[in-house]
Amino acid sequence: MRSGIDTVEITRIEKLLGDLDEAALCDFFSADELNDAGKEGGPVRAQKLAARFAAKEACCKLFPKEICLGTIEPYDFSVARDGYGEPGIVASERARAVMNRHRVARISLSMTHTETSATAIASIEPAEMIVPLYGKLIYHLLPLRRRVVMENLRRVFGETLTESQIVDIAQAFYGHLVKFLGEFAVLPVLSEARRDALIRIEGGEHLLAALERGKGVLLLAGHFGNWEVSTVTGIARFREYHGRFHFIRRPLKPKWLNDFVMRRFRKAGFGTLDKAGSLDEILDLLEENHIVVSIFDQFTIKKYGIASEFFGHPAHTFKSLAVLAQCTGAPVIPSSSWREPDGRHVLRFEAPVEIVTEGRTRDIIATNTKRFNEVLERIILRHPEQWIWMHKRWKKV
């Protein structure tokens, strides 16, 4: 188990407390940390905050490369106590993404202090990857696009995981595909009650609040979990918005599969838009306060996209979402889905992505596109075995 340790002189924190007001201290500590240490001055508060500062530094030592690159900072880790007084690390969204890329489930913490110094030890607890037997068998006996899958996984995890861990993700991915196909085949014969029991929705308030702005909504989506099940079953739960969800998508191959999926979409009350030539229709839908779903995690040709960093490597990415967000003012809501160990699915809507609107148009598009890719990265890293690794995302233009 990898650990990081750090010691902080308490006089250093006493000086910090003497030089800065409470608002400025928020650059170093979370509000909960400041409250937990007490509002009164004196040695006790300095000791408590010194221990928390040492904990932040100890966490940073677990990820030296990311600290050097500025991906994370000490403030991205904070200390909170549970109901029993046990200290633990709360990671920011940025830090959680780094932990996921290293397959870290949580960071355990031990803190102590004397009258002169405080010491903290942060230890990594690795995340488990459950690999079903049929996933292992398919990986070895029916390796559909295994070379592409492994190339993509090594591109993302090659610097943070061992080859054995990368193989585990690949085998779990093939296991996920088996479940995906089984669920896809069974879904049409399930009763409405069974379908409702199959999925849980999180963050629906973000979607509803965005619609209240009256500018329509751009839903940032990708091939996460069983996207067909979560789409048909989850979004159909928003009955008051029946007929107001529209998916920008390419036709599937073979044609019979595309016809089957389209029938299911139409039955669920969803509209579909071609990726090419549907700009006017999209603008009309947003003016009518409808929801346009953009599948954003695929490669696109140079004509329709720009080069944008994805997991640290250039990947040609659709620029249409950034253009639409800038021109219409429609909020961009990230959405994702995943399957939990008990077989149920979760469909999550998140807070809107902050959109840059000032500057040169080209720079605005590049910045916002990069932000969208960063959101997708964080989503993929939460459940890496449930993304479509067989897609050639980093194909050369």
C-alpha cells in the first residue's frame, strides 16, 4: 500500500493565521476544516489546522506527477470527520478524477501533533475491479477489436496502472458488453413497472432548472453504461417532457439494427436528428425550449471538428456543441449512466458546464470543447469498464 507522509511546523500555521483573515484562509482550507478547528485563535486551532495542512501535503505526495503538472493542488484534498470522529479525506472533483485514473478507491488518513509540529500519513486503498468469468473467456476466445481496446486503455492508463490492471479493465469491459446485449434484448418484453425498477435517476433537478431558463438544453452525453437502456427507460420517466428529447446521432449498421433502435426511440417519444445538415432544426428546437442530446465521445472528421486534448492526447472532436452553446446560450448539462453491482442502472444529470463567452471565436470554441472533453474524462474514469473502448477515438485525421 503506497503512502505519503508530511510534517508541518505549527509556528508556520500560526504565522498564516496571524497574516490572513478568515476569507483568505479559504484558499488553503475548506469551510468545514476551518469550522472543525474552531473559530477562536490560540495554539489549539493552529495545531488542528497544521495537522490538516500536513494531510493535504501527504495526499499530494501520492500523486507527484499530477502535482508537478498542476492537475491537482493541496486544496483539492480536505479533511472531514465521520459520525464517530474518524478523519477521512474528501477529494475535489479534480482530485477524484486523478484517484480514479490511478484506480484508488479512497485515501485513509492518520494524523497526530505535538506542541511544535503536526504529522499526517495518507495511504491509498486500491479500487477493486470485478471481472466476470465470461469477460475473461471473451477476452481470450472471442477478442472483438481487442487490439483497439488495449491500445486505448494503455493510452489512458499506461502511466498509472500495471499491465495486469489494464487487462482486468479490458476483461471487465467485455463482460459489460455481454450484459449490455442481454439487457438490450430483454428490455422490450419487460413491463413498465419492471423498467421503472431497473433504473434510478440522480440530479434531475439540474435538468429541470436548466429548462426553466427557457433557452433549451444541450445534453452532453456519450456511450456510458448501457446507454440504450438508460435512454429509453430513464429519460422516459420525465413524462412531462415526452416528445421534447431529440438525439443527434448517426445511423447504425446494419440497417435492421438501426430500424429496431429507431422504432424503440419513437415509441419512447424521442426525436432523432442527423449529425449532418440539421443545424436549422436544432436551432428551432432550442428556441422551443426542447432538449437536444449530443453524443460527444466519438471521433469526427476534420470538416466537423477540431483537435482537442482527450486524456492527454489530441483527439479530433465535434465543435458543433461549443458553437451551439455560444450562439444560443443554451446550458450544457452533462449526463451519464452506469450499471451498479446489483444490476440496476443509474442515470445522472450534473450541473451545467461553465461556458466561456469572451474572446476570439476560435479560442472560445477550443476552450469550451476542451471543457466538454474534461467532463467526459471524469465520467469515464468513474466506471472505466463501462465505456466503449473499442471505438477508435484517437484516430488520425
